Amino acid sequence: GKPILGICYGLQLIVKELGGKVEKLDTREDGPIEISVEKSDSLLFEGTPAKQIVLMTHGDTVTELPQGFELEATSGGLTASIANESKKMYGVQFHPETDLTVHGSQ
């Protein structure tokens, strides 16, 4: 099948629909935030630095991944990106389409 990329709420929808958990945070992540790429061979982050600035705008977070998904990146211990390579399903909590996400066009 075709690859699927969930952005922001799209990541949360993928997680919830496939059996993971999304929970409300006590605080929000809004604005430029540094993320850490946890998986060095990540397809989504190929050719980008291990630490990078992205635009976050959320008050909920993924607390449990669906079966078969791996954590790709984090921001302060929170989920920033996930992937299931065999299903070609990916998700990012941040907004790659904005110019505040420094490597979003890569």
C-alpha cells in the first residue's frame, strides 16, 4: 500500500485507532521545540541532525504506542515521531510544513 504520514492530530489518530493511548498533558508544547532523533536509521529523519528544532502545538501526547510501532524521536521525554516500517505508517507530533521546523522540507 501507499505510505501514510500523520501530522500532529494525525499522529494521535493513528495511535488511538490502532490500539495505542493518547492522554491530555498538564502543560502544552507550543512553539519551537528541540527534538531528539532516537533511531539513527530512521527513514523520516534520514540526512538530518540528531537534535533539531520543530514547531509543536499540542496539549495531548502519545503515552503508549500501538503494536508494531517504534519511537523515532522525542521532545523532553514525550513522543515526537513514530513509525511502523512494515505497514508504511509514520507519524510526527510536530508540523514539518512550517518554516519554524528547520529541516521540515528534507
